[in-house]
Amino acid sequence: MTSIIFMGTPDFAVPILQALAAQPEYEILAVVTQPDKPVGRKHVLTPSPVKVAATALGIKIYQPARLSKSQELAELIALQPDLLITAAFGQFLPKSLLAAAKILPLNVHGSLLPKYRGGAPIQRAIMNGDSETGVTIMEMVAKMDAGDMISQVKVPIDATDDNAAVFQKLSLAGRDLLLTTLPKIIAGTMIKVPQDPEQVTFAPNIKPEEEQLNLQQSAKQLVDKVRALRPEPIAYLELAGQRVKIWDSAVADLSTSLAPGFVVKADKKQLWLSAGTGSVWAIKTIQPAGKKPMPISNFMNGYLDEFVAGQQVVE
């Protein structure tokens, strides 16, 4: 039986953990996930999806705030697993832990490496308008997402996909790819392919200032950014003096000579704004401060007088 330490945190990692636990040839010695975090307005301390899954499976759980130099690190190294498998864990792993894996330390990474190394590969792929992404099984090394590639699978990004949809696709694709790859790794028949340094790109975590929409971008870029940041953290806009979140939008089928940030069309059902390159951006679902997301028609019923064609509403 092959022993495994599994490390992951969000929903992306759950199907992978559950699939490994269901295979009789694997023994999961421990699961490592991020500490419980306060969630919502009441700051309710909430376990990660991986902790919930591991608890249901009856697997021992470790939750170090910082793995390096922790007591948990020494305990994990002492387990001497055959494989160390991570899937969106959220922390860098010390060299001592990587070296503890008797066969290999592996990562299930949500991109087609060497493209999009880093913590937000899925969001960045959608934001950049990519039509496909994928999953790479790679050997972990001390440098971020820089290890040799062992296997890959491509996954399409549909025009309506948001990050939740792509996360789900890649989670299932990663699960299946890992299950077919592990026997080759254990048997020593896998082929490791170094990443081409000339093709490397990075996908850093989304910064708070990146959540704001910039109408200097084209309508297509705005639509892609809205999709990339849904269902969290949600893109926002300073619209006519109030901050609103944008849950859904579209590219309007016309062009404009107005500078970005002006009203092109406003009625009880629609709000179209001028964007970069002469494009027109249509808001479809909006969330004013302190309210729930609503169709743009509901919003315009209350704010129609504030939007007049030709008026600048976004600086």
C-alpha cells in the first residue's frame, strides 16, 4: 500500500482527496489544510472544505498557521510518506518536508505549465480571455511551481464560465489525471519533462486594487474580469458616486465615439456604458452597497433618473 500525506484547502482539492481515499491501494496518513477562518459579517470560525472532507473520512488533520519550523512539520516528516500530494494548499513547503517523500512530492496545479505559475492561475486565465486551461501534475521543488512536469490535460473555458465553473472542471480533471498518473509514478515508468523557462508566465494572487473595473479596458476585457472574479471576490465599479459590485455583464453589439465611462444607453431595462477601444459594455446583474445582487432592470427602476445618455458616470 502506498502511503500519502495530502495537503489542500479549497473545494478544488476535495474531489482529489475523496478519490484517493476511495482507492484501496492508497493510505492517507494525514491531511494538512489551512487553519479555520472567520467568515461572513458575524465572523463565524469556519473550517476549510478540505478539513470538512477529511473529518468525514476520519483522517488525521493538521492545520499549521505557518508550516515552516512548526511542531506539525516535525510530526509530518516523521510519518515518512511514500508520496506528498498537494492541491491548492496555500503555503510554501519547506525543503525538509519535500525531502521526506520516499517516492516524490507532487502538486496538482490548475494550469498548463509553464504558463500561469502561482496562486491564481484559474482567475488569470479567465481574466486574460483564454479559451482553454488545464491541469499539470508536477514534481514539487523549492521554487514556486517550477518542478518537472509529469502529465497534463487540457480543459476548455467556455464563454460563460466564471472561476467557480472552471475550478470545478479542473478539480475533476485533476482528480482523474492524478489517478491515471500515480501508478506510473509508483512503478517508476513516468517521464518527467522540464519546464521551458522561455514559456514561463506567472499568476499571482488577486490584489484588492485589482477588483476595481477600469472602463479604459475594452468591453470584452471587462466581461472577462467580471467572470474571473465571480463568485468571489466580485469585481466592483464606482458608478455615479456609489460603489457597486458587478455580477454579470456583456459586450453590446455596437460601437461608440464616447470616451470611456459615459452612458450610451439607459432605460428601465438596460444600462450600457462606453468602454475602451470604442466598445460598449452592458451591465446585466448589479449589487448596490448593502443590497443583494439584482437584475439591472430592478436597479434602473430605482435609479433611472441618475443616468442620462451622454452623461459621464465613471471617472
